[in-house]
Amino acid sequence: MMLMLLMSFIMMTIANIFMLISLLISKKSFLDREKCSPFECGFDPKSLARIPFSLHFFLITMIFLIFDVEIALIFPIIPTFYLVNFLSWFKISFFFILMLLLGIYHEWNQNMLNWSN
């Protein structure tokens, strides 16, 4: 028990020494304050919060989330090929891919994939 407490104390002391050294040798200045501030969707965090929001940022985010989740849903389809019969696997996979293709066609048709609009 005493050995564990001693080892914990030594590890915390070493960690604190490394953090202190990092603070002492870091190159922070007042001019780097802008680099360290958060940047969220084109908003300046030091300005008013009630400025108009670009709808295009929101729509691009939704497209990204939809297709990001789609990749996570496609991965389990491949190993299930050997677990179920081919016809049901094909119907489910075809329907899933068809829905994604219809979604991307609709986004293309609405000019959502063009950043210049």
C-alpha cells in the first residue's frame, strides 16, 4: 500500500514538473491570442452573437453527417453477406444504396453541392 502511494506521488510529481517546464519554455505572446481563440463556422467569437448565419454552412454540415453515418451503416452489410440468404441481403443492400443515391441526386438537383451559390 505504501509503495503504491509512493509511486503515485512520484508520477504526479513528474507530471507536474513536465507541465511546469512546458509553461516556462512555451512561446506564448499577446499576438498569438487570435490563434488560440475558437473558430466556429466562420463566426468571430469576440463579435455579437446575433449576426446572420450562413445556411450553406448548415446544409453542408447536414450532408456530411448523413454520408458519414452512411459509411458506418455500410460496414455491417458486408459481413452479413454470409449470414443471410443472398436475395434478402441483396434487397436490403440495394434499397439502402438506392436511398443514398436518390439523396445525392436530390442534393445535386437542388445545387447544394455547389459552394459558389
